[in-house]
Amino acid sequence: MPITVSAGRFPNLREIWGEGPNTLVVVAQTGTYRIIARHNIRSGSRPLYYAHFERQTDLPASPQTNVSRIISVWDAGVDLPDATGETIQECLEAALESIPD
């Protein structure tokens, strides 16, 4: 689990799932988001971690057919404020604050 979050800290978030050492999946009232704390490996760069946001979007599997099958994809075109940190924890906490209500 990348970070620990107290139960009442983010009341607008329904669920927070650790998906890896630097990744969270968040279920909010406005949708489902994946947050990845990307490590800036360039020597001397500050901050060291930048949050990359993706939002889960549901699409019809085949718009040309009458099949009602839906597929879920991660859309990286999410317009949220930058979230950074010197550690993975700092970066992911800042990113959680950016998720809209």
C-alpha cells in the first residue's frame, strides 16, 4: 500500500484502493480516477514526484451494433490541478486533494 489515509480526511471520496507502490484508484462522486505518482529521474529535479491522472470512461463496445455491451477505458485527458511531492506519499496526498467533489 503506497499511503495511509484516515477515514474522515477525504469525505468526497467513496473508496481509495492501492494498486501498486505508486498508484491509487479512487472512486469519487464525480467518477473513478487512477492516480500514478511518476518519479522524475532527472538528476537534481524538484519536486521528485508528479501525479498523472486518468479517469475511467465507459464506452459502447460497438456503436454500429445493437449490442449493449460496455467497455471501460482509462482516459488520460483529465484536467485537474498539478499535484507534486518530494515523496510518493506527499504526491498522492496532494493528488487526492485535487479530485473534485
